[in-house]
Amino acid sequence: MESVSETPRPETRGEFDLTLSDREHHEFRLLAEELAASAPTVIDDPKWVATARELSAGLPLRIRQTVHAYRHDPGESGTLVLRNLPVDESTLPPTPTVPESVEREATVPAAIAALITSQIGEMAAYRDEKSGALVQNVVPVPGREGSQSNAGSTPLELHVENAFHPHRPDFVGLLCLRSDHTNAAGTPVSSIRHTLRRLAPGVRDVLFQERFTTTPPPSFHAGDAAAAHAVLTGDADDPNVKVDFHATTAVDPEAARALDRLREAFIEAATTLVLRSGEMAFVDNRIAIHGRTAFTPRYDGRDRWLHRTFALLDNRRTRGSRPGNGSVLA
Ligand SMILES: O=C(O)CCC(=O)C(=O)O
Ligand SMILES: [Fe+2]
């Protein structure tokens, strides 16, 4: 283990982990059903998004309190997990198998994801990814098993979501509708708050310098390698992180060694969330990175199925990238 130069942070994993009571589950279900039935019942319609925002103020108090505390400071792990959400697995259609699958019609699970995401921040999507849909399906796709995308089923490298984008999401939400057949698929999550103290000062210094470039992921259909950037930014002892271990490259050998060391440290500090139906995880995309473990899809309609959402915290900050003041970033 390398030197520790600051006071170690206490290990407080799982600080934002809330299981709904049966009463909260029931109240949430009524709200999600109301949103799912709200005109125009089309998720990406600004009117429906506005209704999601309004109704989200009526979520059970404990959920709103937990979400706001997490948003204020995401804790050491940068993750929030909500359990016992009103997803009824028995009423779900078969898991989609098509590439670029998204939800368009409002459903109860999509409404659940939208309600929580609307309390975290501004729901958003990216024009060049999954056709700009606000609720996306994370499902295994035949023929894409080995792809470094959420359509794959081989291990997905740890990454910050859309690390290359000037307005990467502040939070990524993953609601589990169905887990995989053997509960093998997990979402490893690792936070720079856990990782930083594992790095020698010299390695940290290099990571704070603009000696790295990041290309867009395959789910994006546009974009080139951006200008050189730093992997760590902000406070020396509590930085933000921007790295995708599949897409980020160092521009010189010393930076490459620092990047390798960072990857090792993230892996050492990672915890793996194995989401079950009715559980939703959020990852703070400024301080934490995530990936996916391998699993074996069967393409029998019962494969793993997550809804993914993104939240950004400041609509004015992103205004120049949101044509028409909508939810989709260019
Ligand atoms: O499948 C997962 O658990 C996460 C996949 C992923 O990285 C994503 O959808 O952003
Ligand atoms: Fe991801």
C-alpha cells in the first residue's frame, strides 16, 4: 500500500441505502401509476417531463430527504440505492433485445425512474446516444456480447458516463426491472473518495495534469477525441474524476503509468451492486465510476433489464447545449 498523506476518511459504505416501507411502496405506486397515465403518456414529451417534475414533489418524504441529502453530498461511495420500489415483475413484457432500445411510452417502471430522477436534478439525454430518449433500456443484445457498451455481456470497463462530453451527466440512474437469470450481472462502483488515498502523491500530481484524451463510447454516433484533459480536477484532497478506462488514453508514458495505477486502485476499492427487480441505484458521475460484470444472456425474454436515466444539476449551465431549452443535449 502506498503512502497516506491525509487523514483517512472513515469507511462509510452504503450511507445512502433506503428500503421503502410497505406504506411508502404503496404511495409510490399510486404516484407512478398517475404519472404513467398522464397525457400525453409519451416520456420524451416536455409536458410529460414537466408532470414528472411536479408529481415528484409528492414522493414519500423519506425518499425526498434521502435524495436531497445525497445530492448535497454523495457520501464516500457516491452511490444511492433505493429498494422495494413498486416494480411488478409479473406484469412486465419480455425483455427487449433490439439495439439502442429505449422506452417511449410511459409505463409504471419508466415513471418510477423519472420520478426519482426528477428529484435528483434535471432529467436529460444526449442527442447522439439512444436517439436522445430520457429513459433507456440497458439490455443484452444478440451479437453485441463483446461490445464495450451496455448492450454487451462481457465485463464492461469502469467508466465515468460520457466522460468525453463537456456536460457529462452529474448522476446516472439504473432501475432494475429484471435481474439476469443467475444474478451474475453486477454493477461495480468505485469512488475517488475511496481511491485517492491509495495513490502516491507523484501519481496524483500527474493525474491532475492535462495529459489524457478521451474518445466517445460506441453508443454515441458522433464526436472525436477531445482536447487533452486532466483525470482529476478540483480540490486536491477531494477531487472530481473524469476517466473511462476503455476510452481514455495517456499522452506520454509517465501519464500511462499513473492511469494504470489509478485503474488498479479503483478496482481494489470497488464494490459491486447486484440489483434486483425494484431496486434503483444512482452513481454520482463526478466522483464515482461504474462498469458491469459478465453474465450469460439467454435471449428468452427473461434477460436482465434496467432503465437508465441521467440527471444534471443546473439547466442554465447546460443551456447552450440544449436546443429549444429541452431535455436533450447536443
Ligand atoms: O449494466 C450495468 O449495470 C451498467 C451499464 C452501464 O455502464 C450503463 O448503462 O451506463
Ligand atoms: Fe455506464
